[in-house]
Amino acid sequence: MGRSTGYCGGVSTFHCCVPEYGLYGSAGTIGSGFPLSVGWGLAAKMNGRRQVVVSCFGDGGSNRGTLHEAFLMAANWKLPIVWVCENNGLSMYVPVEEHHPTEHIASLAPGYGMPFTVVDGQDVIAVAEAVLSAVERARAGEGPSFVECMTVRYHEHDIGMPDLVGTKPRTEEEIARLRERDPVKLCQERLMVQGILSQSDLERIDREVIAEIDAAAQFAEESPVPDPEMLGGILYAP
């Protein structure tokens, strides 16, 4: 919300950087995060703290040349990096089959000697297990791995953009079919079947989450905007 109490002092949005939590943000240009991840991976390997870099990207970013450069360096230097591709099949508007020659983007991994796995991105537990396995491999000094999560998108690429597949708008019926495999609902159902959660647990969690979100929204709304001097008087006029 652009408030001074936010990460980066209110001067950034989804590019926020929170080093104390190990979150170094996302790059401003699609594909530019790949070489940055190599740099962080090299730092992690050199500092001896058994750190691992998890670099997340979409199917649209996978066709950038920076990906291949980063994969090559990470594999050659056995850097502790887990490449996680969130493949929703749409990029911004272009269906993945129109910009990638094989069924899975993970097919790139063998060319760099990287192990890979393709998981159901709507299955929270499957994603966690695949990533954690790759993290342990990286911590053991065995180099990078590739995890491809097959997922879907319920909304447009970004707020205010048209929700298209190519040049055709997606229909409400299509979105409704996709929502039948909502990852939160699937996880809830699985945990209830296994006896890990009860209906009362789910209702309590919902109440707690809503209260936390409401409190965060109120805190943001009541926080001041950044000092105009810090922004050079460009975004916030006195």
C-alpha cells in the first residue's frame, strides 16, 4: 500500500526485499532473477552456512536466455539452488504449448545434468515434499534441482489486465472448473480424512486468518506515507 511501515519503506510492491527473513524479492524484468539466484547460490556455497536458494519463476519466464546461462553456471559449480517453475500454462496470455516444444518445462533440466520432478501444483503436500527433497540434496553439496509445479490461474495476470488465452477471454465456466481443484480445499479435505484436522479446527483457523488480515489492513491504512524527501518529491507531493 506504499506506506512507510512496509518493507522497503513503502517504495516497492511485489519487489520487496526482506533480508532478515531470507527474502530477496523478485527482479523487475522477467528472467533477470535467474542470474541473481546464481549469485546468491554462490554466496551460500562460499559462506558455509548450509543455506539454499529457492528461485521461483513462471512458465513465461522459462523461455528467457538468462535461464540457460544460470542453469549452466549453477550446474557446473554445483550451487545449492532449487529452481521451482510454477507452470500455470498461460504465461501472461500465451498458452505454454505455443512457446515450449515439449509437454513439460522440466525437460530442460537433463541437458544440464539436473534431476527434476513434476508435481501437481494444486497439491500443497506434494509440492512441499518435492521442494524439501531438493533442498536436502542441495544442502548435501549435490548441486541444483528442478521442480515443476503444474498449476492454474484463477484471475488475470495482473489487476486491470484482460483475462485472455491468446486473444480470447476465458469464460466463467472455465474458471469454475479450475476452482474445483482449489489447493486450500484439497489440502483441508486430505487433512480431515487423515484425522489431522477437524471441522472445528478449520473454522478456528479461518477466524484467526481473517482477524490477522483485518489487523494488517488496518495497520497499513493508519500508517503514514514515505517522506517525500526520500522519494525526491516524485511520487508524493508535499
